Amino acid sequence: MNNRTHPIDPDTLRDFGKTVDFSQTATDYATHRAGFPPAFFDLLAARDYTKPGMCALDIGTGTGTVARGLARMGLQVTGLDPAMSLMDQAEQLDRAAGVSVTYLEGNAETLPFADSSLDLITAGQCWHWFDRPAAAAEAARILKPGGRLLIAHFDWLPLPGNVVAATEKLILAFNPDWAGAGGAGLYPDWLSDLAHAGFGRLETVSFDIIQPYSPAAWRGRIRASAGISASLPADEITRFDAALARMLACDFNIDPLPVPHRVWLATGILPII
């Protein structure tokens, strides 16, 4: 069953003045991009950020990794994204997981929900794509008093000599304008976004894990990144993928590759007046 409504166009986002089109990489995105790990959802439950029966919206849902995890926990979940092709993949993954999520095409800055209508809004791996003040204000508008906005990331960590650092160097060789290198998986500015929109009881939580990837899966994961398939022409993507395969075979000949990642989240509560 197709659970999507409210079509919009186009399936593109802007990254520092360049068009980034995740619809070009939907299959790799769904197949190879590791979603938030089980420990992330365990943390949400342990801290009472989520409870079964909550009405939740996952903005920038992509292939539904956060939305699907919330649905498994018994929440009533809607996922929203501008990229229809990613949500096509999300629906297939939902069916395989035996869960149901309703998908809407739309933007985080203009949400098709009534005031004070939801318990929880999540934004996984996407807050940087939005007009952040507008998205935070919209979240405050549609959340009930006492409702929660939760912004989360699951980022690889480029450490000296590791496969992430080497891969980022190769991405920059093919796409010098890519702005995603050298990250630490920490986003303190998101706390200001929450505070300026009126959220209180602000908290951050983080932990590190090793996410294993086979060499083929790592190549697929990198093709699915904003710096490669979402930005480069097809012939450059092919050249990059061949170069990455050679680098892995020569310098990181291990299966699986141990790829360090950091889970980080910021969250706040809308005051009860």
C-alpha cells in the first residue's frame, strides 16, 4: 500500500550553493547506508523520550531509518521528506520489517499539521539541510505543550590513518567543494536552535560505536553520500568508485572494515503553559 500524500517538487536540496539531489542515489542509500543502531532506540526508551502510542513525525525521513525504529517501538509515525524516491525505498524496507509508517512529501519549514497536534518530532541526520530557525519554529507550532523535538546524528569519525580519513581525502580529490570532511559528530549550534524556538529542558547525549562495513558496502555507503552520487555526474561517480575500490584493496584489505561512528542527539521540551 502506498501511504504517501501531498506531492511536491523538486527532490533536491541545497548544499552551500550547489544542488544536492538524493533522488539520484536512492538505491545505494537504502541498501548500504547504515541506519541508527539499536542502541540509539534503546537510549530513547530508557530516557523516556519515547513511549508506545505517541504520535510522532520524523522530518527529513529519507529511507525511514528513524521512522521505522520508532514504529517498531509502538509509536504512530509519519515520515516527511522532499524526495519521493527515498520514501519509495522506505516503504519497501517497512514492509520487510513488518511495520507501517505513513509518508508525506513536504518540507520541514512548512509542515502540514495542525497546531499542538503531535507528541514528538525527530530529525535524524538532516537538520543541517533545513532553514533551521523556520524548522524549529514549525516544530514548536505543531507540538503539544510538553512535546519533544529531538535532533540526532550518526556520523562516521575520521581518525588519523583510518579508512574514513582516507576516504574523505579521496572524496575531496573528486569533489573539492564538498563541505562534509573532518567532522567530529558534535553540533552545539543545534542547542541554540532549540532555545530560540522556545524549547526548554535541553539535553545532549552521545556515545561511540564501531559500525562494521564490508568493502562493497562501504563503497555503496560512500556512493550514497552528498559528496558523490548526490553531487557528481555519472562518469565521475564511476571513476571515484573504481579509485575507492583500489584504495581499499591496497590500504585497508580487511572484511569487515571497522568504521568508528558517533551517535549524538540534542533534545528539548516545549513548555507547558
